[in-house]
Amino acid sequence: MCYYEKTHFDACGHDTFRLMQHCHFARNDPGHQCFGAWNVKREHLQSRVECKDCTARRAALKTNGVISNSVHVIQTAR
Ligand SMILES: [Zn+2]
Ligand SMILES: [Zn+2]
């Protein structure tokens, strides 16, 4: 099995995995494929941070004007 580094993003709840090291099965395979279980060697917590996908999606939405940051303040008469 290969070694992975896991990062958990608190803001969106996603996990991303980054390959750290191939096992000898994957190294000997021409396509570097591994059929073993993943072994998470390190775990990181990114608190209040979104993963790359969510950050990119949010940025795309913002430029398309789908998400509006304007806040409508309704004043009530007393
Ligand atoms: Zn492996
Ligand atoms: Zn995410």
C-alpha cells in the first residue's frame, strides 16, 4: 500500500489526499497503479478553510455574479 497525506478542510468538510510515497507494488507497475488499501501517514486539519475545488467553484460563481454579497437591510419603523 502507498502512503498518502490527508488534509481535512473544516469549512466545507472535504478531504483531499496527496500521494507521498508509492509502495513497491505501485513502483513495479508500469502504470504505477496500486490495488492495496490506502495508508494515510499524515493528517492535516485546515480549520475554516475550504478545499481547492470549493474555493475554485466559489471564485467561479462570484465572477459569474451568481453569488451576491450584498446584504439587504430592512429598516422597520418603530
Ligand atoms: Zn500501494
Ligand atoms: Zn470542499
